[in-house]
Amino acid sequence: MEYRGSKPELKNEQSVTAIISEIQNSDCIVTDIKESEKTVRPKPPFTTSKLQQASANRLGYTSRKTMQIAQQLYEGVQIGSTRVGLITYMRTDSVRISQTAIDEVRGWIGKHFPDDLPPEQIEYSVGKGAQDAHEGIRPTYVEYTPDAVKDYLSRDQLRLYSIIWERFVSSQMNNARSKTTSVDIRAGEALFRVSASKLSYKGFYNVIKTLSSKDDVTGSLPALKTGEQLASGTFYPEQHFTQGPARYTDASIVKTLEEKGIGRPSTYAPIISVLLDRYYVTRSNKQLVPTPLGKIICRILVESFPDVINEKFTSEVEDDLDKVERSELVWTGMIGRFYTPFKTQVDNVNNTQESLKGSLDETTDQLCEKCGRPMVKKLGRFGYFLACSGFPECHNTKSIPLAKCPRPGCGGYIVARKTKGKGKEFYGCTNYPTCDFITHFKPINALCPKCGWFLVEKYDKKNGSYKSCINPGCDYLHSPEEAVNAEAAGEFAKANEADQKAAEAARKLAALAQDGDEE
């Protein structure tokens, strides 16, 4: 948008309202229409890192899950009476493809999409530093299309195989072309621009389905002419805030590791898994969030080993190992130059570093039901928990209560639990199996002002994080903006006795009302 020949500085609501009031009754005239065409090239076959990134962005899979499914496809699945390995080796940093596979895929394209077959095969350059030990990730047989094998694969296997197949086949097809139309509309002294793009020639997009993105096509515009007058609609002012850098996700951290030359294709998923398994980070809405334990470990390592905890160190070691492989370095000398000063520094840190054991412990007002001594909040490898301060005489531990169970007469507390097998977190009552109340939304330290049940944190792409009442019969929901204004009304950070009595009274009233309805 332009206003009076330049981009306006909209610092507050008043400046926005002033412009709207000035232009809302002005004629809207189409002043310019521009069209441009852009060539869209197909991408090369997947490497390990690119597969993990695409799987995270398109399918929502973690790096570990992606590699587990890829391993299954590589080892083979039962297709009729034959066991078939559906993809090539999935740990690779190369996009090189064998001539046999290229001849096969070009034959398939010529049969099914002859107009989209380029006259010559498409070559892709291998990235700098790639070991090129294995081909790019591709289907072993192009004839095994996703539709042909869908009855033999699980849903997760089919989705991952589909993006591998689509990426490989499309890599040997013609470029696509997109047409972008930009329209300038003047209203008084304000100038607005709207754009839309669509594919004018599909090319390789003819085989792209699971990999398709909503960004590929941005809609269409009605037929317009320069000088045409348009009807003025309604202005919808919205407030936006500058956001800090986003936290890492599986996709973005793998991309960063690849760009900085840290690790190899086989280590990307294990790196993330170790961070999670040791409780250095946790996942929140697909983002990797550092824990207090992770921050402490990071601080100690960075301060004590600045030469080692450094992205350049890792990539330099990778380069040196490559030189050892090429016989340009003697590995004993290389390791010796690193190990001797490193061992000295480790010994020094062990002798001088103060113990941090118990530094994160917090006293609580809860008493141990076994010995009567106070319980202490501790941080373990799986998160915070409560432990008796009388350890080692008393070994009593339990989960941290997050909220009181909302069911009338229960008296239990809601604690975090994990499912067997996958270990997915949920929240349930401590009185289970007598009380089977569970929720998959994390309770927050606040009560609903309407019904007295606890509030939970929810998340969606449109609104981000927001608060909501866990009671399905209560309509107390917060938009992100309302959540800020309602903070004081819902907060009971210390869960004092007055709050608990009010909540209990609300529950009793609800129970009486329910009994009256039943009668």
C-alpha cells in the first residue's frame, strides 16, 4: 500500500483510522494491470536432509519417524507374493541417479506424459562436500506408482513413498510456467496492489499431488480493465506485532545442520532424538523448545569448551576426516592435536566446576504422605517431578499436580502421563481408575470464572496459542486478544484457599442444577 506517494508509517490505531475515514468514500479506480510469467524448475531427487525437511513440512513427520518409515520402504514390503524394496538407500547426500533409473523414468514419462518429456535428460550437480557414496533417494521401480501400491502400504508408508516417487519422476520432466497478474487500485490518495498467480503450463506439476503446496497457486482475479471503477467494500483494520525469530522445528534444524556442514545424513535424526531423550529440549506445537536443563548444560559447555562447542569445529573435523580418507592427513596426528589439549581442559573443568546437583530444586508446601516431610520439586531426565526431601531414607516420588480434578467429589489432581509405546503425553486424574478424567490439552494455572473448571492451553495455526475452558458445557473461550485482558480474572497462580472454595461452590451449584434438571 502507498499513501500520498510513499509507504505510510502506521504506528497506532489513530493513524489507520484517519486514512480509512479519508478514503472510504472515494472512487476505487484500476490504474494499472501488469502480467508476468515465471519459469518454475523441478527440484532434484531427495537427499536425506531434503526428505526430512519435506516430510516435516508436508506430512508433519518428525525426523525420526521419517527415517523409520524410509527404512521400512527400503527393507521391503510384501507386494502380492513378492517382497519388494520400494526405495533406494535413504542415507545419502547426493542427487546423482544411475543411468538405468534415468532411462526407466524417461520411458515412463514418455508413455504417460509425452508432452512433458524434455528432449534430453536433466542433470543435477552434486553439492560441495557431498560424499556421493549413494544415489539420491528414488523409487526402485517407477512402475510402482503410489496408486499401484497403496493397497499394500500403511497410510504413513504410502504418504512418504508418494513424495519420494513424485519428487524423482518430476525431476526429469519439463519446467512449469506460472503467470502472475498484479493490479493497482487507487482510492483517493491511497494506492493498493493485489496479485494472483496461476499455472499457465503445468509441466512437472502433472505428477505432483502429495508434494503440492498452497503457495504454488495463489488464486485468481476477475477480468479487469485499466480505468475501470470498482465498488468500495469494507475496510478491516488488523493489528500485527513484530515477531522474534521462530524456534527450530525438525525441518529448520536439519536445514541448518546441512548448511553449516554439521553432521552427516545418518546423524540428523539421531541429533534431534538425543536432545529430546535427554530432556535438553521439548516439542511444543512442532517447535523445539529448550528446557532449563538444556540451558544449563549449554551454558557450561560453551563457557568451558568454546573451541569445541562451535559450529566451525564440527565442520572442520568433517573436512579433516575426508582428508584422512584421501590419505592427505594421518589420522593419529589429527586426533592427537585435538585430544591432548581437550583432555587437559576436561580435567580442569572436572576439578574446578562447582556441582550443580540440586541447584534447580524448589521447596513446596506439600507433605510426603509416607513420612510427613516436605516434598521438593526436582528436575529429572523426563522433566519436573516431586520427591521427598528425606531421600535417601524415603524414596517417595510423584508427578507434579497441574490442576484439581474438575469432577464433583473426586478430590484428585490432574498430572501429566504418557501413553505406552509411543509415549505421547496426556493429562489424567491421580485417582485413576476410580476417576477416568483425561484431556490431551495441558492445564494452566488458572480457573474458569464462569464454571470453576480449570483452563487449558490450545493452539491452532490461525490464532496461535490461546486459553479455553476444559468444561465441554462451558462457552468460556479466549481469543488470543481476550486471553491477555482476562489474565487477571482467571489467574490463581498460588491456588489459595479462597480460590479453591469458590471453585468448589461453583461445582456444587452446577451439580444441584443438574440434579434439578434430571428431576
